[in-house]
Amino acid sequence: MKQTRYRYIVPGLVLLFSAWVLIVHFSTLPRRFETSNYTHSLPFTLDGKVTFVGPMAYDAGLRVDDRVTSLNGRAAVDESVFIEELSKSRRGDPLLLTIERSSADGGIETASVAIEPVPMPEGISRYLRFGAGLMFSYAMPGFCILLGLWVVFVRPHDYLAWLLMLLLFGLASIGLEGYTGGVVQVFRSVFGSSWSLSMLLFGIYFPEQLKFDRKFPWVKWLFIIPLGFQVAFSVLSQIFGQLGLSMDSINPIYAYYAPISTPINIIAVSLFFTCLGWKSGTSENPDARRRLRLMVVGTMVAMAPSFAIIVYSIVTKARGSFFDVAPSWFAVLALFSMLLFPITMAYVIVVHRAMDVSVVIRQGVQYGLARSGVRVVQLLILLGIGLAVRWTITNYGSDSTTQIAFIVGGVALVPLIDFIAKPLRVWIDKRFFREAYNSEKLLSELSDDVRSIVETGPLLETVATRISDSLHVSRIALMLKVGGKFVPAAMTGYEYQPQADLDSASPIIDELRKGEPLVIYKEDEERLAAFGPDQAVLGVLNSQLLIPIASKNDIVGVISLGPKLSEQPYTPNDIRLLRSVALQAGLALENSRLTEAVAREAAQKERINREIEIAREVQERLFPQDLPKIDGLDYCGSCRPAAGVGGDYYDFFELENGKLGIAIGDVSGKGIGASLMMASLQASLRGQTLHHGDDLSALMSHVNQLVYETSTTNRYATFFYAQYDPSTRRLIYVNAGHNAPYLLREGGKACEILTLNEGGPVVGMLPPMIVEYEQGEITLEPGDVIVGTTDGITEAMDPNENEWGDEAVLAELKSIRHKSPQEMIEHVMAGADRFANGAKQHDDMTIIVVKAI
């Protein structure tokens, strides 16, 4: 809020200064009419100092900076004396001036000069010359100053607006032919000296920086430095003059610059046309090329006659005004054509909106006239107040009370007029239009808002609606890439859903891939023809501007905008803001797609997790749910998968004649695949136990064959199977490549450790014809404990990836061999977790304990 409030302080000061200049300058207009019979009116300012010398006066001996002390014997107190004497003179009567000038020895010398005023020619030539003088001295400066102020007030943050103001003020200073000093002289000196510099910089930077300057930025400083010195010298001379100080210490420095002053200024002005002309032919934006060409042609036509006269005067060393140097008709043409310069600038900038000086976007011209009309009236009233105050000061010089009253009243009216004008503008806006829209603010807010929208539908609807509201665009279509085409995904302003698909390889999309917006001109038939069949799509959408929505290395969408309701073209600022919106929309679309992908992935993961959960429940059912009661045995088993499901397997099941089948295995791999093979292994085992009785070698061979035939080459299982006969206490077994189970047997004071190794290779890896298994046998004694584990137990790892190991597990088992099987299993599992110390379980952990009693 503070930035908005304070950014008008400097423009406001410039406005006050310019208003002061205009008031003072326009106060000389009545005197212009009083001396209209002569080609030269006032050759000196209020303080009597000569500021202009024509050829005849020069030949008579009058010089610039001479001080006029009397005229025809009367004291030259002000211009009124000159006007009265000039009006009384007849054709051929000279004016006798007494002057004072500095002598060679530093003193003051007095001289008399007789000047014969040059009368105006008779006929239409007289009126043309007089009209050209009025236009050049009053209309053009006034128009330039007002246009420059308006642009700066509308775009105070834009450096191009300030350059344009300096350029226009410099042009205005040329027309302020001075017969008054003071503030007008300050304006002429400061802005006149900076005109060439502002022309050069404007040519380089408008509407975008010259490519040559980007590559060689040092070149422009060859002109900026001397022209900047010129401006600094003019400012210092005005400061010294106002303070009554001598310039003797500075003048010698300027003397070194004076010989190159004219060439430098001419080159700088020429570069203005050169830079703009180069851009008008090389700019990639057709809108910019059109505006630049119009500006170049208009300003060249405006300045060409004056430039020719100036060059001629330099070559011939002629002195005086345009009418003294050139034929009258050509001088009149030069003065009138110069007005074309600010008119061209105004037309390109205001009508074609090259600098987007219209901050509030409106439907139609009516609003602009209504709102601007209030400002114009307000400005005219303020100007009238200023003229009235000056008139009071001039005509009531001896009545200080009246002067003070008028001044106080004029100052008091300024805020009162603004107080009345502000609600009037608001009333007009509410009465004839909707609530005022600041397009820049709305589009900037939209650019920020779209970042937080993660759903594609609401995102596109928000973008279309907000752009339509801010720029008053009747039809907007947002097209997204689907497969190999761009199809409408969100539309506003269309009566029905148009069929408007663009192929991803179409000329329009290829053009948009360059990253630049595409402005569509219906009158540019040649360009439209290059789009081929896509012309029909542009017609259906009524497209006037296409903005690409980019994402990474390609475009994912297109924003098609129809004409504005105001029928005004899209400005560079509109396009800049729309590009920002498109950029953020592209990022939001990417986020939306990523969000949707994450949602799909999460849903899929949830589905997989649910399937895994079902598989885990199924696998849980495959483990023994009820343990058959066997005389002389206490046994138990446990499996803890590393994932939801695993490939470890253990089983206890009752056989014929009261025998017990004992199994433990480890399928290669983890997850669903391993669990399926584990189920297949269980089914194969239980099926084979029905046919082979105590011949475990044959049983394991058939299990190997079944697993080999139903699994892939990279699937196999280590497997241990045993049968216990309680009547004989005999345990027969086959170990198919599994970790050999331990048999812990009491041997006096020590614990004897036996391993059950007899068997053969793993099942499922080798063909049945080359695999043989051997059967082992052992008789269990009371107190014997058989412990079988998978490698998930022995290979449990700590955070440093150290394994628990067989020896540590065996030591643990020895210490707890007197506990029950259930307690032993819990103790071993807890010991493995303590060793892991928080490290992730990397393999399934399965253990069985069988204890003879």
C-alpha cells in the first residue's frame, strides 16, 4: 500500500513544475497577439537579457546575453515597454536600444543599437506564419508536456515511461521560444540539453532492448558520457545563474566539448531512428513490428523538414529562425510537421497501446471518455486557477491583501477539486460499468492462485473465468494435449462445444513450441494460409491470441483468447501477464498430473497391500492351525515374514499309525512368488506322504520332480522333512539342502550337538533323473531337543550389517534348552531382534522346536 502511495511523489513534483512552466509560458500568449504584425516579437526576457538575436539585429550589433536598459528612451522595466513601442512603430522605423555588455577587461560597456523590426508579409502567408508560430510555441509544447506527464502517471514504475517523458519534454523545450526567463528558461535548458540523450536511450530500449546493445553494451557509453556531460553543464549553469554565481571556472571545460556538441547530438538523434528502424524489421513479434514501423515513419516525416533546415544552417552558417534560413513555405511546413512527432507517439502508445498506458481495462470507449473526461476537466480547472492566480499577481502588484487572498483561495481549491472529482469518477464507474478491474492485479493474483490448485478441472475453470473477468474477453478455450491432439478441456463464452482439435504436429503447435505467444491477424491472409487446415480451427474458436502452456521440454496445453469486448488489441503487458499465468498453469497441470499419478499409485498400492494382506491370511492358514497330540513329544513352530507374505515354510501334520510329519523349508526369493511356491511345496509334500510311507528318499525325489516341473529355473527351495514314530521313538529324515537342524542332547555335564545332514540337493533346481536323496535316522531320547531354522534367523543383521551367525544362535539355544519349545522360540526371536538393534528385517524368520519328553 505504501509503495502505491509513494510512487506518485516524483511524478507529482514533475507535474507541479510542468504546470508552473505551462502557466508562465501561456501567460505570454496575449503579448504574442499584440506583436503579431512582426516576425519577431520579444527579443529579450523579463530581466532585459537578450536570449535570441535575428540576422538584422546581429548585424546591428546586438548579441545574446546583452542586457537591455532602455528602449526608445524609455527604461526597459519589462516586456510591456517593448510591446508598446513596437505597436507604435511604423514600417521602417527602427527601435533604439541601449545595452550593457561585459567588456574585454571584465568591466561593463554601454552601447546603442538600432533595430528595424521585420513586419509580417501580407496575405495568407502572414496567417500561415503566425499560425505555425502559435502551433510550434504553444500547441506542440503543451501537448508534449501533457502526454509525457500522463504516461508517467499511468506507468510510474516503468523506466520507458520516464524516457518517453524526457523525450517529449525535450521536444517541448524546442518550442518554448523564450521571451521570458525564470522557470521556462530552466525547463528549456535542462530538458533541451537532455533531448538527444533521451532519444538515443528510447531508441535502444523501446519496446525491448536492442540485440546489438545486449552484445556490445559499452558502445552506447561513447554517446552517453558526452551527452551526460552536456546535461550536467546545463543543470549547473541554471543553478549558478539562479544563485548569481559565476560560471568562469566551468566554461573553459565546456569549451573543449563545444566543437563536437552538434555532431554528437545529431548522431544521437539519428541513432533513435536507426535503432527503431532496425527493430521494426527484425522484431519477432508482428505486433511490435507494426507499431515500430508506424512510429519510425511518423517521427521521420515529422522531423525531416526541420532536420534539413538545421543541417542547411550548419553548412551555410546561417543564423536566425527557420524563416531566416529557409523559404517561408518550407519553414511553415517544418513547424507544422513537427507536431506530427508527439501525435505519432501518442497514437502508437495510446491507440496501439505499445506501453499499456491504460491501467484499468474497460469495455468500449465510453468508459475511457467518461473517466478521462473528469480528469481533463479537473486539469483544465487547475490550469485556470493557476492562470487566475498569475493574473492577480500581475494586475494587483500593489495590493498584497488581494494577492494573498487569491493565492490562498487557489491553493484551497486544489484539494477541493480533487475531493469532488474522485467520488465523481467512482460514481461514473458504478453508474455505467461494473466494479473497476485492475487487470494487472487480477492476473498477477491468478498467477499466484493457480499454484495451489491440484485438480485439473477446477484449475482450468479458474484460469478461464478469471482471464475473462480481468480482460473482458468474450471467448476463451483451454486446450490440453491428449494423445497426439490438443482438445478443448475448458471453455467459456461459447454457445456450444466446438469441434476444434489441433494435431500436435500442426503448424500452429510448431509455432507455439518456440515459446512465444501467437497473435492472430485476420487481415494477414498470407500468414493464415501458412497454417493450412488449422485456419478452420482458429475460425471456430474465434482466436485472436494463442498462449502456450509449457511443461519441461514440450507444451501440454494452449490458451486461446478471442477478441476483447472493448475491441482493443492485446498489449505487451497483457501478453506478459498471460504468459506468467500460462507458466504457472503449466506447473499446476504438472502438479495435478503428478498428484493424480500419486493418487493412482496410492490406490494401486492400497489394492496391492490388500491383496498381500489376503495372501498373508491365506498363507497363515497354510501353517498348522492345530498341533496333533503325540505321545512323548512337545513341539511348536513360528514364522515371521520379512514382507506381508514370504517363502518360508514349516509344518506339523499327523500321519498313519500315529506318526508325526515335521517339515521346514525356505523358498528362494520373497513376496507373492515365493509364497505361491511355498503353497505348491506344501501341497506336493502332503500328497506324496500318502504314497511313500517311510521311504523318504523316494518321497523327496517326487517332491523335487513336482517342484521342478511347476517352477521357473530361478526358483528352488531348501527343505527338511522328518517323520517321528512315537512307538519306537525313531526319527527318519531327509535334508534337501536346508540348514542342518540341531539335535541338542544332554551328555553329562556338557550339551552334545548333533546335526541332521543326510539328504541331497535343494528341490526344484535340478532335473529328477540326476538327483538322489539319502535318508537319515536317529532315535530320540528323553530331553533331546531338535531345532530347525531358516537363514533369516542365523543371518539376522545389525545396523552395521554384521550377521548374528550359527555359533551365536547355537550358544543361545544351549542356554535355553531346558525351556519349553514355545519359550525357546520366543527367546530366540527376541535375541535376533536385540542383535538387529532396530535394523530392518531383510529375510523371513522361521523356527521349529521339537522336544522329546
